[in-house]
Amino acid sequence: MSRLTLLPVLLAVTLFGLLAASPGLAGALALLAVLPQVIRARLVMGTLSQLLVSGLLLGTATWVLAALFPSAPAAVGQLRSPWAALAGASLLITVLRFHFARPVGGDLATLALALVSITACGGTSSATLYPPVVVLFLVLALLARRGTDAGSAPLLQLRKTTWLAGALLFVLAVAVASTAALGLPRLHGWVIAQATRFSMPSTGFSDRMWLGTMRGMLQSDRKVLRVAGGSPDYLRGIVYTHYRAGRWSRPPGHVVSPVPMPQQLDATEDRVAVELLAEHPQRYFLPLVATQVAVDRGVALVDPAAILSPVSADPAKRFWYRTQGERSHAVAPPGEEDLDLPVALRAPLERIAEQWTDGASNRSAKLRSLERQLQSRYTYSLQVDATGRQDPILQFLLQHKRGHCEYFASAMALLSRSVGIPARVVAGYRVTERNELGGYYIVRERNAHAWVEAWVPGHGWRSYDPTPPAELLAGSSTRTPLGAALVDLAGRGWTGFLSWLDQRTPLEMLAPPALFSVLLLLVRWLRSRAGQRRDRLESAADPPLLCLSRLSQALGLWGIARAASETLEQLASRLADTNLPADLAPPAAELLRRYGALRYGSLGDQAELDQDIEQFCRRLQGAR
């Protein structure tokens, strides 16, 4: 491999060390790249062996580096997993290729792997360092490719017009790249601003929920959760207590506290495992009946409503809960905010609630009556617009009489408060779809839902869902289709393997490749010993011709020795990568091939070969 190829590779290693804040690892990679240039020893491996070793090291290095580099950056501009893992693993394979006598793909493949690493280093916000390094890498890579092309003229012999054309193309490329780098982010911001100006009111799991239309809202099938080991109907994500003019919000002075959590629960019949599939989940969705909770990160934020959320930008991907036993995080009893009602709504809501609960003897009966009235009298619809100055809930109850789940939940919560029952609105997910092949449930974005929790003395908080169930579930599947179930089952197995891998220590992850390397070296040593014994036996029975010994001695003066298990053809092929002068390597290789043809095929004249080898050996000595 050309020495010029080493320069862009070392530049890629330097960029990785700076952006990943890992100078030790970058120094080790640089040493591995430079070492073959010093000792001038190469591994003689076939194409299949190179591919197998490279593939094994690439996969192992990616897993190890993904465990060593956390997904959340510790500083601005610092590269983190998975980009750091990809960049480091690509560089490892790149520098490994310098140790092969004839690497598969040659210099071009080596530069391509280094470019993969450079590209992965772009997964950071370091806008000042990255662009000039990329330009310099491409320039060095082009020079290296030109240096390995025997048909190209030296740079100093190029015509002035060629230099001028190259300079103009370089300036044009820099101008286009700079314009794109400066203009595209601004264009993106403008497009997003224009899109959000005309967007409809929507909902989500933010601190506020606005009642508005969902006309045109996409019913996304994107998966957000997998639930195994139980069949919860409702998974809570956020609790709203304050209502004003069509807007729900969390209680004032809302406080969350970090709480240590177990990282695993013992397997029992009532244990439920939840896998988070969203890229950056903001909540750990749990049912109201959850008692004990475990998070694989070991800590979570907990609010008075027993809503759990991640502590940092590196959330857990799995958590577990039980539905029996003593509750570890109790939901706080109702406060004044759970009975709060806007003055303008009190009178009309009291009239409706008293009419609907006429004859109900206790709170449970009143709540069931309110739930039943909303389910039977009103229609589920996403095509609702709030018009005029009247409160959206009064419009829903008295005029439109149709709406989505947020209208139903809001109406029941406010009606319950009007008759003195503490109530609140809860947003989360309704669990309906089951993967029969895997025996677990799948929750998608379109399963987002809102319902009510009301306080019943002697029972605590209880869940009520006033949305008509038949109409709500009309567009939802209760069973995953066979093809989609197979794909999701395979995805679950893969994420389970990654989760298991994430729990392994660096020592555990390094042990398999280390053992493989030891076994590979042992096999090569045994094969070498066997080859040496075979050569000794063959030499004793039929010693080599003297001309080969003469040629071997002359090559030895240049530090070139034939390995015990190396054939004459392999030795001839790697002479071009040794320190022999470029004009001497081809004739030396040709003499080795002629000797092999004479020795093992009886082709050629021995006297002529002896004379040619003697002349070449004198030429080698003169070159020294």
C-alpha cells in the first residue's frame, strides 16, 4: 500500500480523536497505522481470511465503542454514540489494512473506509473544525490516488492551464459548499416557521393541552411501546388539573424529584415489561394500578401524580412494573386544584350534572352515570372546530355534541367537579393491539388517548373513560397482521439483543474477540510448524537448487525473508510492497516464478536460470 495513503488516514484519526475527546484511542490507532511502515512486516492472508477478520473486528469494535461512548454528549461539539462507534470501528479496519501484504481493494478501499469515518465524524455540531478537515482529507486522498497511478504525470510537469482549471474548480466547490452550509439551515428554519404558522391546534404529552380541531391530523402507525407480560388498558403519561378557556395545564408549582429505582424486577406472574421504541421518550408510561417499578437506568423523576420521566437526555429503553403488592410510589390525594372550576362554567355545568346524576346515591354511581351519559348522547369525531367566544366545553355539551377524546375527558372531569367530586384529565395511550406470534402488545402513536381519574373515598383514584368505545376503536386493529407481526417480532429480538449487549462490561465484550485472536494466532503457529516440518522433510529428500539459495540470500540483505508457510508465488506477489527499489521488484518476482516452473513443472533451462539469478544478485548488491 502506498505511503501517501497514510496521510489522509492519519488526518481522519486526528479528527476522530478531537471530536470524540478520546486522544488515547486515536493515538493507539495512529500507532497501528504507522507501525507497518517501520517494521516492514506484513500479514499474508487470502481474500476470504481478510474479509472474515475485518468483519469480525468491525462488528466487535462497533459494539464495544457503542458501550464506551454514551449517547448524550458531555460537551457541545463532542461526538457521541452511535457516530463515535461507527467512526472508531471504521478507522480500526482502515489501519488494520496497512498490516496486510495485499489488502483487498487496495488503496481505494482504504481511502473509502477512512471517508466513512470522516462522514461519521460529521454527527457533531463542530462547525468550525469539520469542514476544513474534510476539504484537506479529500485533497490528500486525491494526491494519494494520483501517486499510485503509474500512468499519471508528476504534478510539477503539469501544464499551467491544468493547474488553473484545478484551482478554479476548487474555488467553485468551496463557494458552493459554503453557500449551502450557511444558507440551508436558514432556509430550513424559514420553512418550519411557515409550516407552523398555518398548523392546526394539536395535542401531545406537553405541559399544556389545548382543545381544538384534529382535522387532517395524521393517524400515525409509528410504534412507541411494546408491552409484554400483561394487558393494561391505559398507560398514563401526564396528568392535567387546571382548566381555563379551552386549555388544560399541570398544577402550579409542579415539582418532580429524582428517585432511586431498582434496575430489574424478579420474574413473577404479575410483572409487566415495557420497551420504549421512541427515539427520545419523555415519559415512562405506567397504569394507575402499578405498584412497584424498575427502570434499567436505576433512577427516574417522579411527580405527585406518580408520573415517571427520564432524568436526563439518556432515557431508559426498558422498564418493568407490578400490579400487586405494596405501592412504592403512591398517587397523592386530591387537592384544591382537583375541584377548581371556572366561575363562568359552574352554573351551566351544575345544571347538566344534576340532571344526569339524578337518582345516583354515591360518588361511584354519579361518576358511572356521567360516563354513561357522555358515551350515549355524544358522538366521537375529529372534525370539530371551536368557534365564537363560548368555552369549547360548553360548545361541545350544548351545540356540537361531537368531539374527540379530549372533549369527552374534559367534559366529564369538569362535570364531576361541579358536583363536588375531585377529578382530573389524564393523557397517555390506550392499549388495544396484540402481536399473537410474540404474545405481547404493540402501542402506536395513533393509540394516544385522554380519559379521567376521579377520587372515590375508600378506593382512591379510579379511571373512567367517557369516550364511546365502539367509535374510538373503529379504526384500530386489535391484532397485528401476520406479516407485520413477523417483522416486529424480529425487531423485538434484535433490540433485546442490543439491550443485553448494553448491559455487558467492556471486559466481557472484549473477551470474545481476544479469545478469537488467540485461537487464530495458535492455528497460524501450528500451521507454520507443520509447514516447517514439511519443508525440512522435502529438503532432506529433495533439496532446493543452489540458485534459489543464492537469490534468497541476496533478498535477505534487503530484509526480505520467505515465511515458513509462504509459497514462491506469494513471495513474488508481495515483493512490490517491500523496500526493494521499484525497478528491481518485478525482475525478482519473475525469477521466483521461473524457478517454481523449473522446480515443480520442469519448464525452462536450469543453466540459463542459474546465470540470470547470478546476474540479478550482483545487481542487488550493487544497488545496496
